[in-house]
Amino acid sequence: MSRFWSGFVNELDPYVPGEQPKLANLTKLNTNENPYGPSPKVIEAIRMAASDRLRLYPDPTSAELRQAIADFYRIDTAWVFVGNGSDEVLGHVFNAFFRQEAPILFPDISYSFYPVYCQLYQISYDTVPLSHDFSINVDDYDRINGGIIFPNPNAPTGCLLALSEIERLLQKNTESVVVIDEAYIDFGGESAVSLVKDYPNLLIVQTMSKSRSLAGMRVGYAIGQADLIEGLIRVKDSFNSYPVDSLASAAGVAAMNDKAYFNETCQAVIDERNKVVTGLQELGFDVLPSAANFVFASHKQLDAAVIAAGLRKEGIIVRHFTKPRINQFLRISIGTAGENQQLLSVLDTLV
Ligand SMILES: Cc1ncc(COP(=O)(O)O)c(C=O)c1O
């Protein structure tokens, strides 16, 4: 609080990111980062880009990066928008499309940044309760709205909504923008990018932070028909013309091009996830079906906060949300084989 803050800033309730501890010897399973480093080709591309040319501004249109993304999905570059992490892309999305009369809709249990953008851009919203089994029921979104957004797979549950259900949602909502936040889609889901050609109101948001191991570079993107992308560019160019720096752009291009490394590391995370799920179930946890690089689990007897504190004592951090419906769950990111083994053996002693 400061007397120099505007009343508006005083009222803000900012997003709180997962902890990034300074201690080196912690096992970090709390922020859904990829346990594997980026492709060696990405590191090489960053080295090459670290040159005298850094005195120049980067390309404000990020043409090369957008082309690499367009090539990966076999779509037109005019359908691709890029930004400084998908959080920034999402911020522009809320600003560009969701400042409407009717409230926007998102699930009651979802990415906790969405209400923060609503507050920042003064957007009204209604939350739609997830079903009993924590799934999204698209029929619950059958009402007048200023837009719809949710992650698929959802966060923090990890539950996946089938592509056919997303198409059903789009058929019922043709007059507002529907945003699917696919931060975790590469770990077991099918992207809705294939639907973009048929639905001018569909926007997909993705990130290189998770499946491409580049959380530290901050590269996010959106895919939609050219009209939507143009709207985002208008907002971006009214805010920051150069959101993607030269190093991030070089890294992003190399990451999109190295499909073999991408497929290999995604598969390794999926294989490890399967082992973690089995291990947790054997220890008495209920685990929601996950298509992400994390699992959401609650123990049949032990309190989630007690387990999280016990893990922390042993140097393992996981995420515990204190929200009513999910306060007995822990969100556990999938680590390397060694980290997952360590997690399961410490849990074994705790439960
Ligand atoms: C659902 C979801 N969307 C978007 C993001 C933001 O990712 P980034 O800003 O690193 O691209 C996250 C990060 O954890 C997320 O969980």
C-alpha cells in the first residue's frame, strides 16, 4: 500500500505464481515445468543468437517464429499470434475479446489467473461449477455470455475434454469468442487447432513453457482465424511492439523445428506419469485421470496440507490449493524418473 497508488491498484488482487525457491537441492514438483531440458538444438540456436545483433530490436512481427509455428500445425502464418509467455497472450485475449456486456464464463476450478485478468480489465464473469467427477459439462455453458475460456486439459485437475465436446460447445456458442487454453495438450490430448478453420470464433492459446521445456524463455502463442489474430495484434501494438526478444524467438523456432526431441520428451513425461499414478494409487491416493504433465491427487485418510508439509520437510515441493472443493488435493508435477521415485518413497514413509 502506498499513497502514490491509484485506487484501482489498491483494489487489485494479483496472481500468485508457484514458489521458485532459491535452494538448489529441492525437488521441485510444484509449477508443472518440464523435468527435461530444452532440445540441444534450442541451446545452440540461443548461442548463435547471442551476438552483436542484440543491439538491434527484434522483428516486431516475429515473422520467423510465427512461420515455424504455422509450419508445425500446417496453417497460415496469419493465423498465429506470439507473445511473451502465454500469460501475456491470455492478457491480450481478455483485453481484446472479453470486454463485453455479458459476463464471460469459466469453470469454478480452473487456471487462477483468469479472474485476475477480469479484475485488471474490469470484465464481469460467472464461474460454472465442474461436474461431480471434476469434468467440464459443455451443456452447463448454455447461456448468454461474453466469451468462454478454460484450459484443456483443465488445470489444476488435469482432466481432458474430448474434441467432440469442444466442437459441440462451439456449435452452441457462435456469437462469442471461445478460448481453449492448451498449455498441457501435448501430454495426451488432441489439439482443437483442427477446428479453427470451421469456427471463426475459436482461439487456441498454447505455450512453449511446458511441452517444449522453455518456461525460462517466455514464449506463448495463439492460433485462430486472421480476424481474431489481427485483434490481438492491435492490442499488442498498443502495449509493447517487441514482446518476443531475439533469443526467445531463436529458441522458439528451434523448439518448433525439433519434432523428434519434442515427441521423445512428451512421451517420457507420459510414461513417468503412468508410473506416478500407479504408485500413488498403491499408497491410497485417489488420482484424477490426467492428460497433463501433473496429477491431482487426494489421500483417502491423510490431510493434504499435512502431506505437503511432510514432503517439504524432506525437500520435495508440490502445490496445495486452499480453495474449498479442492483443499484435500495436491497437484504434483511429473519429474524425472529419479524425482518421481523419491516422491513415492517419501510418501510411503508419510502415509
Ligand atoms: C492453464 C495455464 N495456462 C497458461 C499458463 C501460463 O504459461 P506461460 O505464461 O508460462 O506460457 C499456465 C502456467 O502454468 C497454465 O497452467
